[in-house]
Amino acid sequence: MELVSLADVRSAQRLIGTATGPSAAVRTPLLPLLSDARQLLSDASRQLWVKPENLQPTGAFKIRGALHAVAALPPDIRARGVVTYSSGNHARAIAHAARTFGVPATVVVPSTAPAAKVAAARALGAEIVPVQVADREVRAQEIAEGSGAALIPPFDDRAVIAGQGTAGLEIAEDLDVDVVVAPISGGGLISGVAAAVKALRPAAKIIGVEPELAADARAGLLAGHRVPWPVEERTRTSADGLTAEPSELTFAHLSALVDDIVTVSETEIASTVGVLAREARIVAERSGAVSVAACLHRTLPPGRTAAIVSGGNIDAADLATCLDAAD
């Protein structure tokens, strides 16, 4: 299976750049972890930078892939609108991208999706279709076939992967990086990031992170093939954005480009959200904090490390809970 290339990611970076003003994706900085937080690392000597994708206009990295996927559609197809399925951040990103290009968007969401994330997509003009978790992909496909709209999956799509890869391109351009740590759900982010980083920094290690309660990608990497977990198992985690499973396309990237996948516990995830808020002044949702949780609680390869905080769309009550967990 052909993987997304550095050329694909560079092309995505140029196309994403055609959206300007408040609709634009942000080139997020690499922020060195403050000294008080660095003392909490499993390796206190580690040089750690955090890439805060929570600073994106939609609060998460998903805007990169969404803008690229919508921009890359032929104009006549794009005019028919776009359809996706998502538990939250991709929904909001597709709604944002559709509004940017002036086309309608329909988002199929699981009935368990966080209300705040669904409301954000609706506020951007998307039509919301709630379904059971296991039915979301089929329902989205039905809507696309019936309406002629373009289906843009949250990760199983080369344009989406290339767009997410621009985060890795920025890391490799900004830092002579040795280790990149990123969350894994369906695998679109780490696939694109790894494609860019490995092309520019071949010796760099790419480390994926999953919740212990949704560790199907790690199981697959160890087995050498995808290992499906029932949806009711994957959705036990409080990190609601990390409950998808890799597709054949993203698993091919994981197998070829990712050096290891580690897991973190629910307690470690919650406390890391609190640590990031208190010590690094970064607001992260639980799904977005797992990469830093791995740096705090697991032994990772040595060297200059960049951890991607993938999103910050957390409600106030959950943030308060996580702040308490960091005590």
C-alpha cells in the first residue's frame, strides 16, 4: 500500500495556506516545558517541547486535515457539500472547513459524543445526525450516496493524513528532533506526522500513545496485523477522542513508520491534564494530554523530544476534575 509522502505533506501545507484570516490553520509553536513541570518527567534530564494544537481555531489538530481535504476537492464536487462521522473534533473541523469554502456540511455523531463538541459543530452550520456509535460510518456513507456530497472520513483518507502531517513537518523544521510523541486513535495524525518526520529526520523515533482501555493499535503493532477491539471496550476510556481503530491505510503507516506504542492509565491521563494546566499553562482535553502523560510516566527513547498536545476542547467541569487529580 502506497504511503503518504513528504511531497504529499508539503503539497497539503501549501493548499492549507490558501485559507487565510480567522479561517486559517495556525503554525503552532514548540514550547519548552517549564522547569517545574520538567521535574515531573520520568527522565528529568529530557529536553521536552510541547506542540500545542489546542491553539488551533477549532481547538485541535483536526483543522489541518479538514481544510486540506475540503480544499483538495474538485470545485464541482465540493459544491455538493461534505459529509463526515466523528465523536467531536473532526466534526467541528469539517464544519469549519465547509463554512470556509461556503458549502454545506453534515456530521454523523455517536449519541455518546461530548455535547460541547457537537454544539460547536452545529454552531458552525453543520447538520448533526446522531446515531449509535457502531452505526456512524454506515450512516455517513448512506447520506453521501443519497446526496452526492463528498465523504471525508476522520482518518482513513490520504488527503486528511497529509493535512495532519503538516504538524510533523513543522516539528522537523523547528527542531533537530530525536523523539516525537503523538496520540493514536484511528491513526491519521501519527501517520502523517511520521511520514513527514521520518523523511526529514530519519533517525528520529516516533512513539504513539493510547489509553490502556483503548490499546488496539498497540496490540496490532505487536501482532504484526490489525487486532480489532469491540467498540464497547474501546469506548471505556475517558479520552473520548481516542476510541477509533486504525484502518488498513493508517495501520500500514504505523507498521512502516512508528517505532513503538505505549499506553497510559486513566489516572495518568487525568493528572496530566491538570499538570499541563497548572505547570505549563496549556489547556488540554484528556485525549490531547496522552503524549505528555507518556513523557511523565513511561520510559521513552532519549533525546530532544516533541510531544503533540492534540486538542484542548474540554468542558469546565472535566477540567476541574483533572486539576483535582493533579494534586
